[in-house]
Amino acid sequence: MSDSFSSSHPHRIGVVVEAPQHSGLWGALDYLSDHPLPPGTLVRVPLGRRMVTGVVWLGHDEVAPEPDWPLDQLKPVAEVLTGLPPLPAHWRQVVKFAAAYYQRSVGEMALMVLPPELRQLDATQWARRIKRLDQWVNPVAAKPKRRKAAMAEAVAVPQPAVTLPEAPSLPALTAQQGDALRALADGGAQAYLLWGSTGSGKTEVYLRQAQRALDAGQQVLMMVPEINLTPQLEARVAERFAGRRIVSLHSGLTPAQRLRNWLLAHTGHADLILGTRLSVFTPLPRLGLIVVDEEHDPSYKQQDGARYSARDLAVYRARLEQVPVILGSATPSLESWFNAMPAAEGGAGRYVRLAMPARIGDGSMPRVRLLDLSRAPKPPRGQEPPPLDKALLDAIQQRIERGEQSLILLNRRGYAPVLHCSDCGWKSGCPHCSAWRVFHKVDRTLRCHHCGFTERVPRACPDCGNQDIAPVGRGTERLEEQLAEILPGARIGRIDADVTKHKGALEERLADVHAGEVDVLVGTQMVAKGHDFRRITLVAAINPDAALFASDFRAAERQFALLMQAAGRAGRDAEVAAHSEMWIQTWHPTHPLYQTLLRYDYADFASQQLKERAMAGMPPYASLAMLRAEGKTQEAAQGFLEAAAQAMQERAQACGVTLYPAVPTPIQRVANVERAQLMIESAQRAPLQRFLSEAQAIWFELAQKNRRSGLIRWAVDVDPLSI
Ligand code: ADP
Ligand code: ZN
Ligand code: ZN
């Protein structure tokens, strides 16, 4: 280390590069530079025969050390990407923490969270980009021709205001908004759970708190779960903060847009960053506030590669940078709920809970009606029951007559989940997965929703030649068709992933609903989120029971949130709120999930769930990790997991960590790959972390040895969302 700061010798520089965990590289690699480079500098370095982008990290003490190579064996840093401030220490700390917590290498984490384009540019290309930064920052000063180009690209960036715009007239705060904002002002840099019904004015609270941060010269990071929801919030934020530079960061942007917005954020030129989960890693020199809207949403957890939770990292980051973080939801995740529960009530007391139970104005939540299917008349033998019970159908009819709208929620797209031959029993299975292929009538295909395998529907049963193969069950496509039959003259619309594939299609369909051109809207959970429908006075969930009996311990929590969110689509306007209804068509009306929903009593639902979790030793009363393996055969996948468990059995016992048996995943084969998993549980987070980091090296070696046995890949999922 003595050579580090002398100028007559080359300097030893630690650089992290994108090396996946399975390459066995964990920390920084050593390179040579003829002058010192500050940590956080972006460089191009040779790695094997390739030239890759890396980030200068501090020396050996900062990340797990690789072997200390002698100086004369080191390769020099090839290029330095200059013109930008180095990535700040806070950024490196968040990356380092995330890597350690989610069991990935620092380099993989660091490079994964940088804009994709940044990883590919060499120093010359980079220099060109950096030059353009000036034009983005100050489009008015740029040359006319260039300015046009810069502006065309800069969709979300309002021009710097020459004169200050009129301050928009703000609504007077409600009492509960006032209370929440006072608590935020008094509490300072803490984590807050803003627990407020849909339409209670949470967004207004975010905006006011954002205003405070902006006024203090700080940057604000606002996160939403899905790209679909960014345009709405963006419009509202842009209206409120005209004259401020607002940029968005999500995977729907072109690589060039993403790099540009990221650069504006990192250089401090953007005031407000609106983004999906990946934005939690944006370097922000003046960060003053983080907001995580709909904090319970599963989209905050990355589901492949480095499986991080952006919500949890936001809380970590806020504490690290000493800024407040607001987690907002009408139905918080049970983890956040528990964290915001005072210790006196048996909670963790880590977050401050701010409650906003009332909807703005006279808006109340729609009345919940549980429709007991066991009392419905039985259909004639061999016939399917109708999609909607008679009473529900009548209620929809009334809405149509009054010129109001209804929303029918069915969380299954396609025409029918399976085709069936009644002669020989053939079913439309996927040859590559342990799943059925879904019948899509619109193009007469059978499609596997897991591997994508698609074929034309056979004319006759492939096994026995019977011409009469029939759809079983119902998806949104079929429901739309059936409703057109039973509600003649009504205008039926549909919103699901199939009809909104093309850019702009979702916006178009939503506009139709808003314009009143749809009487009955059929949709998957896509429509339950965030959209502000003014004329919907009836929401119906027609097949919500599956979640009651799912093996996944979070299924009930998710279903409750979805139904609450769906209910929130109805009665947004005070004049229609009084006769708005939420219908639940169920075989189990007495189930606690529905009974608590009847009163919109999230707190009661949560306390029942927490009791069950406590008894079962599940989060938030325990920490989980899932060791997952994929193999050519189920034996190969399970064999690796069992060997992995055996190799660590003693350590597990010493750490107080429980290793469960290896089992096939719920859908055990996808695209001809067999999948298995092994649950790891601990009463405490720290011992689990210690155990996992010890296990990594051993499992890595084991996997190398197991490669010939048919193991394809393996990974650890810390705090898995589904089990
Ligand atoms: P949430 O984010 O909790 O769903 P919003 O902030 O979107 O709620 O508020 C719901 C509606 O009420 C919006 O149309 C919003 O403009 C309006 N609103 C919010 N706060 C107030 C207020 N204090 N006075 C009047 N209207 C308000
Ligand atoms: Zn057949
Ligand atoms: Zn398949």
C-alpha cells in the first residue's frame, strides 16, 4: 500500500467490474494507473480479452479483497471517463450494502444499477455524451439547430423558467393532511408510513413535503411501482412544480433518454426524480426526500438477477443520507405495518405511522356486497355457471340505465385457461412447462404464459381426433364476449396485457373509459391500480377465491390489497359515492379476508394476519431466504440443494438457522428447465446474513462440482416475495 500516493510510482487502483457472483469474483480487482484516481471514478479496464467499464473503489479494506497481486503483474487502466464528478460515497455505500445483503458481488450490483449505455461507451463516445450534457442543462443557450434536437428529446424536462410562473392555487389542507405534514416537519429524518385510504390525499402530502425539500435547495426522489403509473404522477408533479427540472427513470425509456436523465440527476441539475425501482440507486448530490408510493407493491422487488427490494433499500438509503423517507399505502405490506407499530403494541416501532383514514370531500368507500355463490341456482347438468350472478347482473344493468360505469375484475387473461377434450380427457398442456396453455380466441392460438410457446389451436383433439374440444374456465377475453351477449347494447371494454401491448394502447383505452364511451370495463389487476375513474359506481371481483387457499403465505395479503385498490376505483366523485358498490362473488363469504374487507378494516385484517405469521414463524417475525436451483432434471436441481444444505448443516445449527427440505417450485418446469427451492429461515436477520455470506463460497464450489450432474444455475433470494 505504500505506493498508493507517491507520484513517481504507478498507483494500485481497486476497480469493481461486472462479474457475476458465479465467476467467484467478489471484490475489487487491482489495476495500475500513473496518477491517483478518486473512488467513484468510471474507468475502462481490460478483463480477460474484453474491455469493460468499471468503477474505482477504495482499496482492499472497502470490499472483500481479491488476492493481492504484485504490481508488476497488474494491467493498466485503459481509459478514464472524465468530465463527471465521481460517484459519491453514499452511492457506493448503498451499492455495497445491497450487494452484501442480497448476496451478489459488488461489481455486479454497481454495474447493474448504472444506465445500460454507460456500461458500453468508450472514452471517446463518452466525451461526446458529456458535451451534450451542457445542452440538456441549458437548452436556451445552445445553438438553435442543436437546441431543437435537445428539446425534442427532452420530453419530461420543462424549460427553465425565465419569469417565475404564477404559483398554482393549492387546495386547503384537510385536518389529517395537516397533521401528517406537521409530524413530518417535527420528525425530520426518519422513516414514515403514510397509511391513507385511496383518495385520502396522500399524493398531496408527498407534493407538499417535496415542496419543502425543493425550497431548501434539495432533490426529491419519488418512486412508483410501475411505468404505467409514472405519466399520471408526472403530469401532477409537472403542474405543481412548473419551472423545476423533473426527470423520470424507468425501463420504458430509450437508453439515450435514461442516460441523459441519470446524468441530470447525478450532476444535480434535476430537482425531482420520478422513477420505478431502479431509480433508488440514482446518485443524487442534494437528496432531501424519498417517497415510495404504493409501498406494498410487489414490483418494488426485482425478480431476477440481483433480487433487491427497492422499498427496503430506500429506507436504508434515507437513514444513511439522513433524510426522511415516506412509504405510502392504503394497505401497507405487513413488514412495514409491523415496523410502524409501536413497541407497546408488539410492533418494532421503527417507523412513524401517519394515518389518514378519510377520503377527501364526502367521498366514502363503496359499500361492499358479498355475493354467496353457494346460494346461487345450480346450472343444468353439464353446463357452466354464468359468469355473473343474477343479482350482480341486475346491479350492472341499473348502472347502464343511469349512464354510470362498472368495472369487472378478473385476474386471468386470454379466452380460457385450458382447452379440454371430453372424449379422451386431453388438455392443452405446454410441452415445455408443467402448466396449461391458454386459449386466445382472437388469433386462435394456444399460448403458454410461462415460456411463450405458441401454436395454432388444433382443429380436432390431437390424441383422439374428436372435433369437439371445448374451453374450460374463463379469462377476460371470454368474459368480454359473454357480457356482450348477456348485456345487449351495452358498450363493453377490456384492459389487460394482451390488448395494451402496443405503445399508447393503454392510454387510448383509458381515455375511452374517461370519455364515457365504455359502460362495462373488464380488466385484470392492471386497472385496479392508480387510475382515477370518475364515473365508475360498481366494481366487481368475480373470481377472487383462489388466493384464500394458495400455498404462498403472502397470497391473502396481496389479495386484500388488490381488492381494496379495486374498490378505490369506485365512487371517486362525491355525488356518486353514496350509491357506489364493491361486489365480491365468492363461495366463502365468511372468510376473514372478506369479513374485514366488508368494513375496509385493514388494521383488523393485518392484526389477524400477524397472529398467523407469528404462530407460523413467518415474516415479519422471521427472516427468510430461498435457495433456488435450476437443472436439466428435477433430481439435478434438488440434488444440488440437498448437498448445499448438508454442507452447511452444522453452521446452520450454530447460527440458529433452519434449513427446510428441497422441494419443486410451484410451477416446477418452465421452458424445459426443472426448478427446485429450499427455504432458509431464521428468527433474526443478522445470523441469517452471517450464515448466507459464509455459505456463498461453499455453495459456489459445490455448484462448480455439480455442473456435470445437470445443474444449470442457482441463486439465493433474500426476503423472497413468494415461496
Ligand atoms: P391519494 O394519493 O391518497 O389517492 P390524492 O392525493 O390523489 O389521494 O387525492 C385525491 C383527490 O383529492 C385528488 O383529486 C386531489 O387533487 C384531491 N385533493 C387532495 N388533497 C385535497 C385537499 N386538501 N382539498 C381538496 N382536494 C384535495
Ligand atoms: Zn380427445
Ligand atoms: Zn411453456
